[in-house]
Amino acid sequence: MTWILTASGADYHLTGTAILGPEARPILIEDIAHHLALINRFTGATSRPYSVAEHSLLCCDIAQRAGAPAFVQLAALMHDAHEAYVSDASSPAKTAINGYSMAGGGVPAWTVFENEHMKAVREHFKLRTAFAGYGGFIRELDLQALATERRDLTAYDSERCSGWPVLGEGGPTPIRPLEWAHLNTTYREHTTWQEWREDFKNRFHRLQAEVKASTAARVAC
């Protein structure tokens, strides 16, 4: 069995000959919002349930606060959308999987697998240009979100835990947590997964409408 059943009841094929069919990979924002709202970050090692949907909304908030245009905010919101189909393996797990596959003379298996679905989702929502032009910016805000999540939601202790190279620790310019965002508030703790799902979906539709309106205005000029 090489396909998953989505929340909407569709078969999404991860690999195999079926992917050649036109309906092999149905990509729906409703499925993405639902799945991401139920997938926990940090393999669940947080002080409360913390989903990929909430993380994505935080990244979108950072982009908005930085003054990014709507299409970049939309890309920030959707940067992990493919995880609705391939799930959210931790970065250390991805590194380990790549290491195992490459040790046998193969390719970095997780990266190849994940990138295939990442590209498909971004192509579907016409976001590849945004990532091509603003990929570095989106990566930076993703790391700012990560640093904030570690501060507010994990048991990390700099006195006894190893530093995280992904956050630039040990280098001249480590990534700092956001001063204006706090993820351990009562409001966030009591927000349900259904509410995060709806927030994600509503943000997507609002930004998509803004992007379409901006594009139409440019064409009219």
C-alpha cells in the first residue's frame, strides 16, 4: 500500500504507477488545513499540543509583521503544506534517514521523497515563483519561529542541552526568539485544533484573494 487516505476521503498516492493518473494526487486546502492542525511539531515533545498549522500561522504572522507582500505571506503560510501528505518528520530524523540511504551508496532518500511532494503542492497553488524569489527570507522566519517554539514550548535548557546548529548556535549570529510572540499563553493553550484548522484555512483564502486582486490591478495598469 503506497497511498494515504485524506481527511476528505480521497486516495493520495505517494509513489507507484498510479501517480501517472490525473487524480493520483488530489491536493485540497481543506485536507491540508485539517491534516496540519492534527500533526504535532517536535514529535510531540512540547508542553502542549503544538501543530504544524499553528507553526505555519506564526510564520505567516512574522512575514506580515516584516511588511512582506501578500504572496510572500501566503508562501510563508504554505511552506510546510506538503507535510499534510508526507507528515512532519523531525529534522534529526530526516538527517538520519538521508544518512542511512546514502551510506549504502544511494541518494538522500527523505529529501528526494519530500521534495517531490513539496514541489507538487507549491506548483498546485502557484507558489514556486514566490519560493524562488523569497526562499531565503522564508527560511529565516521559519528559524525565528523555531527558536521561539523552543523557548516557549520545550524543555530545552542551555545549561544541560546541546546547542542547535540549525539556529546558528556556536556561530557569530545565532537566531534569536521573537520578543513580540509568546506561545505559552492561556489563549493559545485553549485554542482547539479545529480552531487552528479554520484559522489556517481562512488565512489562506484571505491571502489568496489579496494576491488575485493585486495581480488583477497590475494587469489593469
